[in-house]
Amino acid sequence: MDKKEQKIGVLLANLGTPDAPTVKAVKSFLNDFLYDPRVVDMIRWLWYPLLHGIILPIRAPRIAKLYQNIWMEEGSPLMVHSCRQQLALEEATNLPIAIGMTYGQPSLTSALDKLKSRGCNKILIFPLYPQYSGMTTAAVFDKIAQIVKLHPVLPEFRFINHYHDEALYAKALMISVREHWDRNGKPDMLVCSYHGIPENFVDNGDPYRTHCLSTTDKLVACLGDIIPLKTTFQSRFGRKKWLQPYTNKTLEQLPNDGIKKIDVISPSFSVDCLETLEEISEQYRELFLGAGGEEFNYIPCLNDGLAHIEMMKQLVIRHVHNW
């Protein structure tokens, strides 16, 4: 299709990142993120003073230091890899592609404006969360609804709800794992560490746990059940019970069970970010080795890898078909 006639655009949505690895920037980002009822489902008048009086003053300086450890020359890893995805997918599909973050910049508003300026009146919303959760995928939908509420003329929208069960997604994960094994050899166990959510979200109907287990099952099928594989959940926040088994507790126990060499992959993240580059690759490595483990390898996110971009391309093509 000629670009001048192109009316379909794609909005790649991700969670977001601070603009800089500073306390001020991190505090601003965390405020936007943690105040969303989709993320913390506490009564607002109770949560607001707790967030601003205790959480942000304590967490922002600590998290800013963590960001400083992983910050790239081009900026935040999440943003750098997202931009590379955008460029690769735009070239692969010949469609206008814009990046929008649920929290922080570039905003979902700016992404919609960019697509509108390129003549797009049909927009595919592509949240980069393979497994659906109200905390992530639904939060994108909420923000889009808020943005367009006051617009007199709306574009047509289509929305990708999840892609945890896509064959090409499992294939991309398998290729990433096998390429890592070709370079480093096989471990005693492969750990699939997914971002956690509070258990009560699942109790209330959120399918996230089921989607994560489905992803692991499909990866096992692609790999051919060569080595033991375990599903765990990371990044819990607050005092609520979150999905288990917890990644950190699992890694502490594995050396006692005779598992000395492990690889860790995080299939719930489309691009590398603080939770993968710092929490997994640094904190969890130290935890595992300190508990008696001998070798710890983190397998990077799919980022803009060829198999990942091909999967994204085919997903976009299918969702815009006959539109």
C-alpha cells in the first residue's frame, strides 16, 4: 500500500520509564504509576498520603540509584529498546508506528497525536504485554478511553488483548533460549520469571497466572522438554500476598536441591528494563550465588530480535486484515 494512502497506524504501548535516573524524575514516574487504581487498588484517600508521605520519599532515591546502574548512553533501556522495536516494525510492516507509555513520556496522548498527524484514522493498539492483566493491558485501555473522551471525532480502534498463546511468540522465546545455550551450554534448570501481581487480582478473575503458565507450557513444547523448567513470579510490592512461587525464594532454595547452574528468562517483558537488567541480572544473580549456586545466566528479553519483530509483524497483519 502506498504510504500516502495509508490510514492504519499502530500504537505500541508499554508501561513507561523515568525521563532520567534522578530522584526527581523517578519520583514523578512512580507517582503516576502507583496512583493508578489498576496498580494499587486501595481507597484513594487512604493511599494518597501513604504514597506521598512514605512510599515515594523512601523508594525514589533507592530506585534512582538502580536506574543509574543500568542507564544506557541513549537513555533508559526500556525506551531505547522500544525505539528500536518501533523502527524495525515500521520497516517490516510499512505502517506508521508510534510509541506510547501508560506512565511517563512519550505519553499515549503524544503517540495518538503522531499517528493522527500522519493521516491515520484507524489505529491498532498493541500493548506489549504477552500475558493479559488488569494491571497492565487494561490500564492501557483505560488511558486511551480517557484521552479520547473529549475528542469530537474519534478514529477507529482495534485492540490486541494478549498474545501469550501465539506460536510465533513461543518460537521467538525458544530461539532466544537455544541461541543462548549454543553459546553457553545448557543449565541444570531454566527458570521463567514473570512479573508478579497480587493474588487477589487473580481471585477476582484476572487471567494473568493462567496466561503465564500457558507461555511456559508452549516454550517447553518448543524446546522439547530437554531440561527441568520452573515458573516463578518476581517484583512483588507491599504486604499483600502475590503470585507464587516467588523468584527470589526459589533461587535461594535451588542450590540446596542440587541445582547449581541456572538460566533465567523473563517472558512477561517485551523489552529489557529495570526489572530484568537490575533485579534479575544483578540482585537475583547475587542471591543465587550467595546461596551456593555456581553459575547464573540471564537470557535477555526478545527486544528487537528478528524472530520477535517477525512475530509482531504477523500479529499486526492479522489484526488489521480486512480493515
